[in-house]
Amino acid sequence: MTKNETLKNWIDQYSGALLRRAVYLLSDKVEAEDVVQEVFISAFSSYDSFEGKSQPLTWLMTILNRKVADFYRKKYKAEPQIKLDHFFDENGSWKNDDVLNDWDASNKETELLDDKDFNKTLEDCIEDLPSRWKIPMKMYYLEEKKAPEVSQELNISTTNLWKILQRSRMQLRECLEFNWFAKS
């Protein structure tokens, strides 16, 4: 079988799995489709280096992971600076102390995580985060990558990562307070 025929078969066989994984990692179907296309372009270019020691899907998923990391690196660097005016005044003090208030202790974590509506609200709040915060948040908490790995992939310091994660958690908390707890 020729290189072109093999890659055509791979496109037919593995596009769905690659696209599902890319949509999960990127949360954007259009971007995911572009990245999957880049995966197959890269696979075509480096086809001769595929030794067949792993399954083709494994090899393609490895390429996908690298392409997603490249995508986030570019996007992370290209985004403008995030303004914290929403949270802090000119003196660096909290504008709205409500963010620091305790949530109702009767809402147990396990009950909330079993609640379909709460999970939808949480997903919406995560999606509303600025990309510079959402990307590290998803990598660290949802993909369960270690801090050094996230820092390396995004080319940021670990200290910066911790600050981003802390700001993300604060914004998520405010979003959940407004969109879930205030309505309960």
C-alpha cells in the first residue's frame, strides 16, 4: 500500500477519534478541526519516521497532543494582558468582598457534583474565563497535568501558573455565587 493510500485510510479510520479528543482539549470544534487537519499534514510529512512499533492511532494522538500544546502556546502568548480591574481597586484591595464570603455549608460537594444543572453552570463559568486563565485551569485541573508540565507547555513560570490558577478559582467562585448560589 502506498503512503497516500495508507494516510487516506488513517483519515477515514481515525478522524473521529482525533476530533473528539481535540474538541475535548480545545473546547472549540472549529479549532479542533483545524488541529486535526494539521495532525494529518504532519503525519504525511513525517510518515517515513513511523516505524510501526505502535498503533497508527497512538502515533497520531501523540502528534495531536503536540499540536494542541503548540496551539495553546501560541494562543497564550498572543492574548493581551488580563486586566484585574474587575476584582481590585487602584490600591490593590478587593472591590467586592462578597467573593470572600463562605458558601452555604449545607451544599455538600458530592451533592453538587451529582447535580446536572450545577455541572452545566460550572462548565459555563469555566468557559467564561479568559483564555489565559482557562487554558492553564483546564490543563491542571481537568487533564490533571502536574504544575511543571503545564508551566513548560505554556512556557510560563510555576509561580505565574499558581497566580493564574488562584485568580481563576476566584473568578469561578464569583461566577458560581452569582449564577448558582444566589439563585438557589
